[in-house]
Amino acid sequence: MMLRGALAAIFLLVATGLGFAQIQISAQTQRQNFLLFERVDVLVTVTNIGNNDLELNNDEGRPWLSFMVSAEGVQHSFLPVHSERQSNFAPLALKQGEAKTFDVNITPLYTFRVEGNYKVAAVVDLPGEGQIISDPVPFTIQKGHAIVSQVRMVDTLERIYSLVRFSPSSDETSLYLRVEAPTENVVYANLALGKLVSSMDPELQFDPQGDVHVLQPTSLGTYLYTRADEDGKVLDQRLFRSIPWQSRPRLFKLDDGSVIVNGGMSEDPHAPREKLSDSQNGQKVAAPVAPADPPPAPPPSQ
């Protein structure tokens, strides 16, 4: 009877604490597998289940939102991962019954330098109630396979430019452009360029301005061309389609060092298509050498 009474008291305390909780919080990752040094996005949903409107802020000197990350160690035990920097988020206002979901890139907060299994949980610091923690979400950091790597000098420092093959899911293979300076422990870019046909390797060339040119097969007869600057920022992307009975598109370096796409038909993947015949005129178009305006960037994550 005493044990039953003690258990009942504990349940009452837990139920009372849950009764006063004014919010619910959940977290999820957009996928299970991520490439080493890739941004890891966590979707956080905060719901006001209390009887009053609520504003979450950093007035007490602590961030209202943070994360708990752990990595799998020996014997499948998970150990905490040290945070590289403190999170800083704008105040969040929630009306009674309102829920808001936002995307957070946690890679700048936790630099994942080692491949392996991880877990992440979102934490809300609620004044008067302490910390409210979401269920942990598992994800995996993988190394990928470097197909091509070239070392180039930029401002007297060595940079490594790599094309990395990575499969975020069992039915998809993507190509990533990674730009890093190992001696400075800096990764300038680790960008997913697009899908890659697993049976064919991409091409990589540099021009005199230091821009990197990549041509990758994305499907039968279709190739994606990408031009990026020395930091890995994408300057131009377009599709090239093979022309029947002619050689497939290839990167070609001219005598002055300029790089073009030789063969195929050019098609801007971002341009609207007014009619099908626009891409069937049989015209060969070289990849531009002069800088082009990049496509609009997505709004930054909080």
C-alpha cells in the first residue's frame, strides 16, 4: 500500500507539471542521412497549449531556444556533443492555440567533424517552467565518396576542390561541390549541385579567373552545368541535352584557358518554358565565360 501511494504521488506530481506546461515542442530532420560538413536542418514546431498568449524571448540572458546533440560512442551509448556557439533567435509570439514551425540549421552551432550516428532534441527555456525538451530525433553523418579532388592555391593558401558522390536516400545519388582549406580548418562550401547518374563520373575544370566548372550527367542524355567562384558560390547553372547522332556535351578548355561546354543544346533550368520548340531548335550554345547573375537565394534560416 505504501508503494502504491508513493507511485500515485509521483504520478500526481508529473501530471501537475504537465498541466502547467504552456507549450508543446517537437523536432524533426528533413531526412535521415547527411553528408559530412553539410548543413543539418531541423524543423522545430512550437505550440501554445496554454490559456494565454505567449512571447518567447531572451530577456533573462539565456536563449529561449537551444538544442541538445549527442553522438553514438562505444557500446552504442550516446555522449553529448559540445556546442560551438550559443544560439540566438528572434523573439517568438504565439497566440493561444497557435503553432509555428521554423527551420534551423544546426551545423554552425555544432560542427560535425566525424561521421556516425547522432541525435538532436530541441529545448525551449520557458520562464517559470524551466526547460521543455522535445523527443530526440536520430540522424546520420556520412563521409560520401570523393570522385575528383584538385588542389589549387588561393591567396597563398592551399584549397581542395572536390566533387563528392553522396546518396541521401537509397534511391537517389547527388553530387556535391566541396571547397575547403584543411590547414585553416575551414570549409567554404559543401553544396548539393543536383542528381547524378551513378554509372557516370562528372567533369571538373578551372578557368583563369579561378572559377570552377562542373558538368554532371543527371539522366540519360541530360547534363547539368554549374559554374562557381573560388569560394564555391554558384554563379550559373543550366541544362545541356544531347543531340542525336552527335557527341555528348563535354567541358572543353580554349587556348586562352576559358572553359565552355562543347556539344549539346543549352537550356536554362530556371527560365520559364513558353513552348516545347524553344529547346528543340538544335542550336549549340557555349557555357558563358562572363559572370552571370546567380538565381535568387532562399530566405536565411533563423
